[in-house]
Amino acid sequence: MDEIKYAIVTDKSIRLLDINQYTSNVDSGSTRTEIKHWIKLFFGIKVKAINSHRLPGRGRRMGPLMGHTMHYRRMIITLQPGYSIPPLRKKRT
């Protein structure tokens, strides 16, 4: 489960939750079939489709030297009707 890094919470990703699509960043070397297998194994839900795109790394300056962060892959996971991914973190009371 190390390949799925974290869920994305943006305006667009919140709108996609209404049509049963979840957005998350994954390891850059992960494939769609690997992510589909992990989601099916870990959450026990059926995946309808997975869309992915690779986002470039950002430039970072460290004093006079210019470096960069690693690129990563973002996947939009569409689930079968009737399935949902439970929240990963519960709200504190």
C-alpha cells in the first residue's frame, strides 16, 4: 500500500466525489493495474476505471543551487455504483 501516497482535496476533487470518483497521488512508477489491484485488495471495492496523468516536479532553490522535486502521478479512480472509499482519517472530537 506504499504506492498510494495521499488523497487530494481540491475544489475539483470534491466535485468528483459526487460522481463516485476519487483523486489521489501515487508513486510515479505505479501502473493502473497495480493501483486497481491494491484498491480491490485493501478496500474490497470494485473499480470501474482509472485515469492517470503525470505531473512535473517543481523547481526548488537551495541557496545558489537550483534543484527540483520528483515528479509524481495523479490518478482519478472511478468506482462501480454503490461502492465508496471510507474516509482515511476520522475527525477528532
